[in-house]
Amino acid sequence: MHLSVHFCVVSRRFSTTQENNAKPQPQFSLSAVSPFGKEKHNLVTPHCKAFYGSFYTFFVFFTTTVAKSVLTKAKFAIIILGGGKQRLCLFTTLQLQIKEKNNMPIPTPHIAAKEGDFAKTVLMPGDPLRAKFIAENFLTDAKLVNNVRGVQGYTGYYNGKRVSVMASGMGMPSIGIYSYELFNFYGVENIIRIGSAGAIHPDLKVRNLVFAQGACTNSNYAHQFEMPGTIAPIASYSLLKKAVEVADREGYTYKVGNVLSSDTFYDDGKGSVVWGKMGGLAVEMEAAALYLNAARAGKNALCICTISDHLLTGEELSSDERQNSFTEMMKLALEIA
């Protein structure tokens, strides 16, 4: 993140707001170019009696506003234009390159990893044992970086590429916590959820892959963002495009479309299947929260699911098969990580 701060002291001769006979007093102006946009903000424009007063005012701003950031580079330049008492113009520019500090220190209450322990891309199965299976069977030099509450997280290498895998637990509240902390505190850029889903589309079969382009939901998770309407949680196109390319190259059977992220597994109203009439492909329990957290943080997310059971036909896989047999999904996610 870059912050450019400009302040200048201009002699009385260049001021058009004072009377000609008035005692010359330098004018001080301070402005900053926001690191979050192109707009320029005037932070303070006091009239100061001396340059040192201006300098002091600037550093009051500096210590109160920038002290919460880490200074990594500074460039300082002073240019004196003209000559003589009436023509002196002093212009000073201070350019700062800073990076934001985390609001919450790490480790967090839920993740024991240290700064830098996670790769830029994290695969997130729901099951901690599936995370362990991926680390042991697909990663080299895998290191356990988190095991708080049994939520195992590993970082290693896949074909020379640094990748992390950590469980999310079940449901939107759980993945909401872990994805938020990874995105906002650990500097993770991409999260790829890899999990199981129940099919609600007649063309899908057990072990087929589903790429969740969008995530409908019966959850109120999005309410916290206070949008004046209904937000549509969607995947990051760049990750989705890569997933489709790898699936086509490898000959995997898949569908791309909407899933339902449900707050309930045991649905007393039997409402999950109804989403099929609107083209819904499958039901899972995490994607919507993950997509919303990614959107809010300006990061990337994709949900890839393997069909573990079919709500229309009754076909299903055992728990052991769910834990260890979804290798196509695992390999695909690692390829695009």
C-alpha cells in the first residue's frame, strides 16, 4: 500500500488572501493521496507562524495517523525555488510506502499458526482427516501449522508450488471464522473449498464434480454486510476458469452452476430439493459464507464439490469413501492452487 503526503510552505508574496501590508506569514497545506483510491484528501490546512510550526503539525498527523502502519520505505525531498525574502517558496514531499498491521494479533483464538505459515492459496475440506489425507498423500515437506480444536492445517509443496490445506469444519459459521481470519490476518489470497455435496439435479451422479459458480442460501449470513438489497455470492472467475480447463484436460465429469448453501442438514421442511427447479445442482453448507467473505476482503474463492449422495435417487457413499476417495477433486484443486 502506498501513501503520498505533500505539504508546502509558501511566502506571503504568493498569498492572495491577505492584505498587502500585512506581516508575511507562511501558509501550510497538507494533503494525502489515499492508498485505497485515486482521490486526494486535504487533511489539514492551518495558517502557521513559522515553517517549524508547519513541520510540527505534519508530524502530529504522521504519528497519529500513520503510526498504526509499518513504514517500509521513505523518500524525502526539499526543493527551494527562487530567491530573496519575497520570492521564497519551500516545497517538501514525503512519500511513504506502508503496509497495514493486522487489527488482531496472530495467532488467533482459532488458528495457532504464525505469520507466514500459510501459503497464498489454502485448500479447505470440511473434514480435518481429509486435510491430513491430502497433506500425507499429495504434499511434500508438509508441516502441521495448526491443530487448534483438532482443525488440522498443513503447509507443504505440490509440484514445487507452496500450498496449504486446512479444515473448515461444518457449516457457514465455522468456515466464516476460518476464512475470515485467513483472508484478513494471514494474508491468504485464495481459498478453494473441497467438500461433499448432495445432488438435486437429475443429470448428476455420485462422484461427479460440481463447480459452484454461485451459492444460493437459506442463511442470513449476508445480513451483516448491510446491503440495500440481495447480494449474490459468486465464485472468483479466475479460479473457476482454471478449474474448468483442468477438468476438461483430465476428462473429469463435472457441472458448473448454482449450489444451495444450507444452514440445515436435517431439513424438517424437505425444502432442499425444491431448489432444483431453479437449476440448482447440489446442496452443501459452506460456499455462500466463503464467497461473501472473499468478496468483502477483495480475495478469491471457489467451491469444488464431489457428489457424495443423491437426494433424488437415494444413492450415497460411505463415510470412509467420502474421506479418502475424492482424489479427482483433490488433484484438481492442487493443480489450480
